[in-house]
Amino acid sequence: MLLAIDIGNTNITFGIFENDQLRVTWRVATNVDQMPDEYGILLSNLLRHHGMGATDINEIAICSTVSPLTPTFLELCQKYFNITPFVVGAGVKTGVSIHMDNPREVGPDRIANAAAAHHLYSGPTIIVDVGTATTFDVISKDGAFMGGAIATGINTAAEALFRRTAALPRVELVAPKRAIGTNTITAMQSGIIFGFVGLIEGMVNRMWKELGEKPTVVATGGYAHLMAKETTMIDTLEPNITLIGLRLIYLMNNS
């Protein structure tokens, strides 16, 4: 089985693939101060909870946007699985041509997302990742990464309101019943949730016009479900798109 590890700024997502089936996923908080043994014990316990052990894993692929944690997980894989993992980085085959001024600026997670989008959907695709940041990645119908946009994340914006103002509280990130808030809490929820819905709809419309043809709009990330409930602009949810793309890239380099 293949253990796929997506190391992000807020969460680390683990996925176990048996052939082309994603059997189980786990999500834990990212902590750059955790030692290899701490993550190793955590992962061992997660495997055991699902009736698996280290000997069931014979392949490991890593996608990391948190560079200090990459050597941590390299050591973990060697010590707990006796496997040298495959790491998405410069020089690996991805099946994705990058049409950016500086291709090295594109994170490995966004490349994995592009590989998965080209595999899963026909025609052009816009991937909206609603996480620590809100990113928009545009994939052409032939699988090229065309570029995109990066905005602040929902939780980041909410925390900034709470920390930078004296009178505004921390609020639960749920959609209010109406856009016109009748108290501070619902006014903040309206501004944050519906404001980000407007951001997504506005950006997708602009990118759609520039593409010249209708794209498939795919949402992923921790707040994707919340956004999908409030707009018809999102065609599908794929919370595991990075893991799927990571597996595809691994297969390209190990077939």
C-alpha cells in the first residue's frame, strides 16, 4: 500500500492507497516543533486503529509546503517504515507544464492538484482551495498550469478582525440566515462568509472570461464545504485532490 503525506501550513493529511482506491485519510495539526518520533508514534497509532501496521506500507510519497518538516518526515519514514520516500520537488515528472514567469514559485501541492484535475475532469478546471489561504489554480484543457490567484484565508481574516479590533469578538464560522446582520455576531459572520463567497464568485467569473470557455470549478480545503453550500459556482467538492495528485505523480516516477 502507498502512504501519501501532504504537509500543509495548517494540517498534515495522510492517505492510504490500496491500488487506486483511497482507503482512509487522517488529518492532524501541523507543528514544526514536533520530532520525528512524535509524528512516528502518532502515525503508528493511526495505522493500528485501522488494523494496519508499518509492514503494510511499502511505498511512501510526500508533498510538502513546510520545508522545515520535510527532513522530519524523511527521518520518520526511514526509522518507522524503513522506506526512503518519494518527495515531489524539482526534477520529478509531474505531467504538468507550468506557464508561470517562474515555475519554481509554484508549490508542490498546487502541482499535485493540477495533475489530479487533469486526470479527473475533462476540459479546463479552476481549483479553489479554501484553506489557510484562498487560492485559485487554473488548469487548461490539456493539463497545463496557467496560473491563478492567492488571497487571504477565511480563518485568517476572521482572526485578524478579532485581534486587530478592540470591540469585535471571535465568531464561529457559520453562515447566518441573512446577509443583513442584526447584531455584531451575525454581521461579522455575514461579512466573512458571504464576503468570501463573493470573492470566489467574482474571481471564477473573471478567470472564466479570460479562459474563453466554461471551466469545471472544484473546491478543496478545510472550508470548501462551507463555501459550496452558499454558491452554485462550485461544481464539485474534492477534499482529497492533493493526495490523488500526489499518487499520480508518484506513479509517473516509479512505473
